[in-house]
Amino acid sequence: MNEDSSSSNDLAHADVGLVCALPIEIGTFLDRCGRVRKYKGGEFIFRGGRYDEIRVATVETGLGFARARRATLALLDAHSPPWVISCGFSGALLPEMKVGHIVMADSIVDTHGHELTVDVNMPGDPEKGLHVGRVVTVDTIVRAIAEKKTLAEKFSAIAVDMESLAVAQVCQEQNRRFLAVRAISDDMSADLPPEVLSVMGATGTVRLGAALGAVWKRPGSVKQMWRLREAAHLAAERLAGFLDGVIKQLYATYH
């Protein structure tokens, strides 16, 4: 694409769109971008910037399928990226997967019988922490190891999230290229603390009152929640590093 093209002259146009649920998932990557600007469009937070010469735009969806679908439509309407990446955190469904490992979906299913295939021209390398396989999108946070084992067996999936299928469906409908890139933020070594279900709001923000109440009821939850936060920061760092290569390759495919 040359500089005379209409999309190059359209300051709102993005070369790659990134859809994530939570700001912590994409924050480390955005720290690597230049000229980042933030704005609110309707119910969602958008950010745009430059990754070298590549224009990127992100939208924070909050948790869940419906919000992810609306946010993806809003991103496409505002920034018209030819490529969209559903990125962020996921839960491991295999015991060999560790916090910080990367998952690329070659298919995405949900628990209601829907499935989409994703064209991924990249082999997995589990020894180096890269896994390629099926991701299952669910309606609520999965915190128990037993629940994860059931999902793995029933859907032959390697990781779980709450948004990727919604993003993939919108991209199929709108004829946009799509990838799902996820970093493991919780592995199979322990259940997530039950407080996760009560302190997270629909938009992905921590409900302060609920968090304080959880600590009051079970002081031991502080250490568990702190470990979860550390895992999230590691996952965000690994995700940012992997997105570096992915975004440059996508940009190179049409320039």
C-alpha cells in the first residue's frame, strides 16, 4: 500500500486492530507504541498509536461474549483494520502449559455448539512455550481445575477464554482477517481464588467494595490475589513480546 492510498491518508485507519477484555492485557504492548492516544467511544475505551510505521488500534471490551461482539463492531466501524487480533489472557487446559505460555487458536468453539476455524500458518513449539490448538470460549470465569479438565475433554481444547469466538464471528461477517493470540495467566497448578468471581465487574474493573469485603471475610485471599496479579503481569509481558512479531508479519503481508 502506498502513501497515496485513501487508507494511508485516513488518520482513523488502523493496519491492525487489537481486541482485549482488560487494560492490563494490552498495557505492556501499548508501552512499546508511540503517539498513543486514548478516547472513549460509546461504552468502550479505545487507544491508537504507532508501532514503528504500523498503525494499531485497540478496544477494551470488558468481560464476556456480548460485550466483545459490540466492541469489535465498534472497532471495525471506527478504524477499519484489515486484520483483527483477539488478544489477552486465557486459562490453560493442559497440565504442561505454564503461566506466560502463548496460545494461538486454529479453531474456536463455545459451549453452545458453535465453531470457527482459524487459518494459522504457524506450527506449535510447546517446549518453547508456544501452543497451537483449539480454544473454547465460555460464558463465565473458569477457576477450578476440575472444570478445566472437563472442558479439555469435552471440546478437545487447550485453553479457555470468554471473548475470542465473538470477535471471530464478527470478523467472518465483516470479511476481516482474524487471529486469536492468548497468553496463559492461570495454569493447572491450582484453582483460582473464589473471590475472582465477585470482585470483577462486567467491564473488567475491580469492584473495590467487593474486594475489601473478600479480604475481610478471608484474609488469606490477599496472597492468592497478589499471585494472580503477578501472573497477569508476566502474561502481559510475554504477550507483548509475541505480538511484536505477529503484527510485523501481518503488516508485511499487504505492504
